[in-house]
Amino acid sequence: MPRQPNSVKTVTLTVSTTPHVYEYLVSLVDTGLFGKNPADAAERLIARGVEGHLSEGTLLRTDPARARRNK
């Protein structure tokens, strides 16, 4: 069964990395826990990192409505 469309608005971000890091992302995808491709794995790692910094207090939560207005 196909996935439902993402109900959360997204933006596109281009990330360049080394071949070595790319292979790590491929390895994560191969576990089946990090999406279907290296870009999915990178997005999940970024999201986890942001969540960790929010939990630690090293990154302050922003108002999503304010962020939308500033675009």
C-alpha cells in the first residue's frame, strides 16, 4: 500500500557530502530503519539532531507561525 502524502509542509535543502559519508547513509538505509534512500537517511539524522539539541536546550524552540511569516 502506498504511503500517504506528507501533511507537513516541507522545503528542499541540498547537502553535499563525501563519498565516505554517503556510504554510511547507504548502510543506514540497508537497515530498513532510515528510509528508502540516502536522502531519507540524511533527513532523519538531521531531524534527530535537531530534536536532541531542542531536548538539551542548546537550540531554542521557535514559533512555527512566526517562521512561516518570515519566508
